[in-house]
Amino acid sequence: MSASDTDYLTATTFIDCRDPAVRSFAERAAAGTHTAKDKAVALYRAVRDGIQYEPYLDFLNPAVFRASAVLEAGKGFCVGKSALLAAAARACDIPARPGYADVRNHLTSRRLKEKVGDTFYWHSYTELNIGGRWVRCTPAFDSALCARAGIAPLEFDGEHDSVFHPYDRAGRRHMEYLHDRGTFADVPVDAIVADFKRFYPKLFVPDQAAGDFHDEVTI
């Protein structure tokens, strides 16, 4: 393992892999696995399905970006869930880092589209170093949400990139990647919030955080 890879094993402000609850979560999820690949797949599934995807959050609250807080809440949006997967992986000695891209999302709820349009800035994925190679995966959309939306949940095999749903089950385009912002050692919260304020002012009005995205999504 190179020195640069070990940089992605340390705890940071938002990828707080030394938090006892995060470590316990990672240990439970990876129980019974032996290889880094099997651990990574188990952690991915635990974050994907164990933490509900929820975009209606208070984005001025740093907790929505912090791995341990997302775990405690049991819900989060793509950035928070990616941070949690990175933290759980680091807790299992798998180098991990969050990555970000701007994407066009064609399938969303009417309410969310009214707030943010169809371009999602700073959509987050996680890169894991498995067997000396960086592999991307996206734990954002849980299986229950995918079932409501008519989308097959993203699977991850620990060997190949798994970053987006190009089409839903009916053959309709779901998501396009527009611009890759790269990877970071920690969540770049200041930059994310600044762009959210610029592009999504409706996310910062009173009571915008109230709601349940699962209840809004149907096929």
C-alpha cells in the first residue's frame, strides 16, 4: 500500500471513521467476510439499504455531511451516505475517499424537481481501494426507494465501477454524468454548501427539510 493510500485510512472531520458507532456498524456489516473485496461489498450494501435516501435536509447543519451523524439519523442524501461508506471502509482498513460529479437526473419527484431542477450538483460516489485498484460505487439509492421508482438497485461486486443507473426498468433514461469533480480526502462541505446556495436557493427556505422522499416517489 502506498503512502498516498494510507492518507485515505485516517479519520477526518466528516469521515469520522474512529467514531465508536461507525466502527461498530462496520464490524457488524463486515462480519463473516475475509477478503477486502467481500468486506467492501458488505459495507456497500449495509449503507445502501440500511440508511434511507433522503434529500429533504437542513444543509446548513454540518451533521448532514458527517458519517457518524448520518448513521445515527438512519437517513441521508448521497453526500452523507458516501461519507458513511468511506468511514466504514476506513474502519475496516480499506482506503476510501468520496468523489463527486454533476449529473442530470431524469427521474425524481415533482416536489424535488421544483426545488432543484434536473441537474444534481455534487452528486457523490465513493472510491474504495481494493487489491491496489480504486473502484467506484454509489450507495445513495436504497432498494426500497428503487422499487418504488421502478429502478433496479445498483449492485457492486468489488471489482467494477458501479456509479449510476443509465436507464430504469422501463427503458427510460435515469441519470447522465455531466462533469466529474474528482475525489477528496474529506467532504468539501464549504464548496458544496456554497454551490447549493447558488443553484438551489429553494433548499434554504423555512420548512424545506420537512418531507419524506420515499412517499413522493412512484413509478
